[in-house]
Amino acid sequence: MSLSAGQGPLRQRMLAKAIGDVFMYRLYGVEDFANLVVHMALEELGVPYEAVFLDEPAGALKTPAHLARHPLGLVPALETPDGVIFETGAILLWLADRHGGLAPAAADPQRGAFLSWYVFTNNSLHTLSMDLIHPYRVAGDALARAVAEGAHSRLNERLMVMEAQAARRPDWLRPEAPGVLGLYLSMLLRWVKAFAYAPDLAISAQDYPALHAIAAACETRPAVMRAAAANGLSGRFFTAPEV
Ligand SMILES: N[C@@H](CCC(=O)N[C@@H](CS)C(=O)NCC(=O)O)C(=O)O
């Protein structure tokens, strides 16, 4: 083994090969940020990983070391045998594809439907949730309330669409076997309740019974509870988050 591989991912890949392809994922995050859902997926998969919590207020996301992992200096970022991956949606899908079990596989007839709703969740529900939580980022402080109100109403419209799909109980979105999509939706339901820009704009999971059933099932899964605890969360952290 070449010593020039240093201590980085290349050396880890070589070491993993040397010990029989057991790779220790490394998840970079901040407590209770979007890395939470990746943490839950890693626990559900039962693969070896280490969670690294960065000190965001101290500027740890904008250091050269972290910018080398994530070009925008955000979390999550996941060190994998194939290099570092960023973007929550990409990481979850990569893990599901690599290890199986948390989403329909590429050749599964249900893959297309799953992907449609998964991408909808990632690019629409996730983005609107961020606008509800941080509306000042969109148009400054003066317009923050208006942006948050717009996000609130669009989110409710789209959650109703997602609710109708969840009520059909497809194999890839059921309370008994939530997969990456159920975990993702559960985290977003936490966010829109706990972190909305103003209390009157908070969205309650209880308003969406099929989605609520998924989140309620997720928050009692042992693997999910382990990841939640590592992020400082307990109780009904998805369906009735404490703020
Ligand atoms: N689209 C990205 C968004 C990542 C993102 O905004 N992460 C937030 C935490 S939820 C973050 O790192 N915030 C720190 C900052 O804005 O400096 C993803 O899904 O990974």
C-alpha cells in the first residue's frame, strides 16, 4: 500500500479494500440539520458509519476542509468509497441504490413512480420548507413575512397532493416500511412545525393523516430513534416537535 495516499478518502478506500470492503462512511453535519435524515438512513441500513458534528456557529462549515467536501459549505456531506457526496436527495438515493431496501431498485416497475415523488419532495417540498423557515434569504428582511406566507400556502397545496399519494399506500411509502422517502418527509414535517418563520405559519403533521401515520411510525423505529438521539432529539420529534 502506497504511503502517498495520505490520510484522506483515497487511503480509506485502500484500507477498506485491505480489510475486506468494509467501509466506514463519514457523515458531516450539524445537530438537527438536514444530515438528520441521512443519519437515519445509515442507521436503518445498519452500515458502519461515523457522524461528525461540525460547530456551525464557530464557522466550521466554511473552512477549506469542509468546502472541499461541499462546495457551498453546507451539510450534509457523506464520505463514501467513491468520494464525497453532497445534497440530501443525492446522498439518500445513492445509499438506497448502493445498499438496497430503502427504495425500489432501478429495474423495479415502481421505480418511476417512486422517483417522481422523491424528486418532488426534494425539489419542491424541501425548497418550500426552507422558504418557510428562512424567508429573509429570498428577498431580505422587509419582505420576509410575505415570502413566508407564500411558502406556507404553496406548501399546504403541495402537501395535500403528497397526502393523497401517501393515502394510496404504495410499497415505497407505507408506515410499515417508510424507506428514504418516508424518512425525508418525516424530517420535513418536523421542520415546518418546529422552525416556521412565525408561530401562525407553522404546519402541523396532524393536518395530513396519511403523512402523519408515516411520521408517527418512523419516530418509533429503533434505528430512527438512535439517529434522533445522536442529534439531541427525543419524544415525538417528527409529529409533535418541541420548539
Ligand atoms: N439542497 C441542500 C441544502 C443544504 C442546506 O441548506 N443545509 C443547511 C442545513 S439544513 C446548512 O448547511 N445550513 C448552514 C448554512 O446555511 O450555513 C441539501 O439538500 O443538501
